[in-house]
Amino acid sequence: MGDGYSFVVVANRLPVDRTTGEDGGQQWTRSPGGLVSALAPIARTSGGAWVGWTGAADDDTGPQEVDGIQLRPVPLSAQDVDQYYEGQSNSTIWPLFHDLVEQPVHRREWRQAYEAVNRRFAEATAEVAADGATVWVHDYQLLLVPAMLRSLRPDLRIGFFLHIPFPPVELFMQLPRRAELLRGLLGADLVGFQRPLAAQNFLQLAGRLLGLQPHDDRVCYEGRTVVARAFPISIDVGEIDRLAADPDVQLESERLRADLGDNRRLLLGVDRLDYTKGIEQRVEAFGELLAEGAVSNDEVVLVQVATPSRMRVAQYQQLRERVEREVGRINGEYGAVGRVPVHYLFQSRSPEELVALYLATDVMLVTPLRDGMNLVAKEFVAARRDELGALVLSEFTGAAAELDDAFLVNPHDVEDLKRGMVAALDAPPDERAVRMRRMRARVHGHDVDRWARQFLATLDDPDRAET
Ligand code: ADQ
């Protein structure tokens, strides 16, 4: 215990992907993404380790170092993946925490697997953390870890950050074993959320379910103080800016515009294929605009890039079928030979390709039914060094609180979605530039590095680090 790591990140996934090297052998490379780029330098300079799953079932990869980060894999069997990950995490907690956009499924064996896997994460962390170390646990797959870890290692300073929304009390109350989940989180010293409302929901729940008495942003539990506060996550602004300035990326952006038809205006959606992202509603709204003649196939084109996600979960397969059917219908009805209104890519794209798309776009559509934050909105804004391009943004994203100069819409209301799309297309260039400039100022002042430092400073001393 004594000679372990003084800073430990605990997350469902390790920050690495398995790739095939030039010699054909398997190797690990660092995953792209803001969270990893924010935490990797901190982990490196503070003697840090990262506890998580490799992403492959029945993988017995041992501890190793990748790009200066010490990795401690937690193995999951195929049954763990099925029950803990696809079951309790993604078919129970995910839909319930996103306002029941889909119906959550409750299964006893999933809850048991979730508890067992959370315990393994807590045990692995207890083994690698040095005396008095700082531990940062992430997200809804690991809600029980803070309390489990505290009982194994009361000497640790434990922070938890929830990347998705925290539901209102009435919704949380529907969960079987709800008090145990809440106690899991209360094992932390600091519980961080994307929005102040989520922190309030959490504190209210502690009052209702356990009879605790929250004061301001904290609550006393088992003789300790637990602080609950909002830390809106962000992106690696410098990295997106660098890509947007790259001549190859700009060339690719021009090529995309030419391929789609230079005289057509481009609307873009970029999401994981997830029912929370409102892809279906967005495509439907676009179809109605074509049907009504508000826009035509000669004037506009929609590109929807949807990364395959959780494809073994039935609700995700069904969503894919519905979206593909609707895209096919719209293209069949309104397309011409060599020119279709919707380009649908069920693919993951490199950061370079995404930024090239962002740069080619006239109107970015970020319209989730519910989203903790939504990084795509911030990436789009950070990419637009030219201060052009409009953002249509759902009110039900965490990002809407910061990017209120976007064209805000209620994606549950197809008429309002259509109104937002048309308003963004019709807005005069100078109005769009003013909106974009304000949004860029916000994103530039709050990047992911600042987010991580603020969380860790608050974990260190909540009274000194007022946010
Ligand atoms: P996600 O639900 O995954 O994250 P989001 O915040 O939009 O959603 O992040 C998605 C990331 O994946 C972005 O960086 C985006 O560029 C990338 N991506 C999306 N589509 C892609 C594609 N086709 N190809 C390649 N990359 C793609 C969860 C919560 C969010 C919260 C984040 C971070 O649901 O609300 O913002 O965590 O806390």
C-alpha cells in the first residue's frame, strides 16, 4: 500500500485502444479524446495510475505503462460485459438517468453483477493507491465504488464525477436498491456534476431517501462532509484549434464542400448512435422541411455521422433500423440521381475528418433529447476560427447553459426543431458571427484542463477552490 500511486483515475475504460503495429503484433495506443488528454499529463507528473477495463471480454492483459501512464486493467468476463456493462449500466441506469427517453429494464442478476464488478474496481484501486492518495472515480458504471473504496481505504481522498445527467428525485426513486446506490456516491468527499441542477437533485435525494440535511452545497454523512458541485466539462480547445488551422484539414473541408455541391448549404449531425441524441427527431424534422418546401434538395444537404455504439443492446439495434428506414424514405422521396438530401454515415471518423466536416458546415445540429454536456457542440465552436457557421442546440444539453448564443430548440417538439433549423439557415451573416464570437469566448476560457484542475483543487480543499 505504502509505495503505490499518489493519484489514481478509476473509469470503466482504460484510456487506450488495442491496435496492430507495423510488425503485425498487438499494441496499446492512447485513445483520442479530451478527458484522456486532460488527465494524462496530471497522471504522468503526479505519479499517477489509471484503473479500468481494456474493452475486450476475457482479456488477461496485465499492468503496463502506455505513454507515461501506469495502467491497471480490471478484467471482465463475457458475462460481466453482458450484465454489468450492457445490462445494469446501459439498459437500466443510462435510460433512467436520461429522463426515461427509453424504458429502463430492471434485472436482479444485472444488479448483482454490477455490485460484484464495482467491488473488483474498488479492490484494484485499493491495491495501487499510496497512503493518503487522491482517487478520481468516473461515471455511472461505477456508482458504488466510492463507498466500497472508503471502507477498504479510509485514508484516501475520493472524488467522483458523473458525466451524464443526475435525475430528479422522483425518477431516481424508481431504481431498485436506490439507497445503496446513493450511499455508494456518498462514499466520496466530492461529487461533481455537469450542471448545478444535478448537484441539487443529488442533495435533495440525500434528504428524501436518507433523512440527511443538506446545507448549501454539502451534506454531513457518517461524520464526514460530502460536497456536491457542478463542474461543466469541456474539450481540449488547443487541439481542435490546431486541427482547424491545419492546411490538410482545410483542404479536406473544401473537398467535402465540392463533393456535396458547392451551391448547397450543409447541415451536420455528429453523434454516437444513441436514442438520447435525438437523431431520429432531427432527421424527421429535416424530412418535413423538404416535404413542406421550406428547403429543397438543390439548396441544402444533411450529413449525419453516427458512430456505432452499444450495438449488442436491443434498443440500439432498433434505433439504427428506424433511422436507416427514415433516411432511405427521405432520399427516395426527395433525392435525384447523383444528389440525395441525407448522407448518413454509420461510421466512426478521425478527429481530422470531424474537424474538416465542422469547417465545411453552415448549420451544426446538436439536438439531444437529454445530454449531460455534449462535447460535439463545443468542438464545433472551437473549430470555427473563421467565426462562421451557426449552431442549433437542444435546451436539454448541459452545453446549452454555456452556449446560450446558439439557436436553442426543444427537440421533443418537431415544429420547434424546424423553426430552429430555418432560423439558423436564414440568420444574416453578421448575426451568426456575433453569436459565434460569444460562444468561442466562452469555450476558450473554459477548456478541459481548467475543468480537471478545478475539480482536483476542490477535492483538495472545497473552501479554498470556489468555482
Ligand atoms: P457522449 O454521450 O459520448 O459522452 P459527447 O459529449 O457528444 O457524448 O462526446 C462524444 C465524443 O465522441 C466527441 O468528442 C465526438 O467528437 C466523438 N464522436 C462523436 N461521433 C463521432 C464519430 N462519428 N466519429 C468519431 N468521433 C465521434 C458522455 C455524456 C456527455 C458528456 C461526455 C463528457 O453523455 O453528455 O459531454 O460524456 O463528459
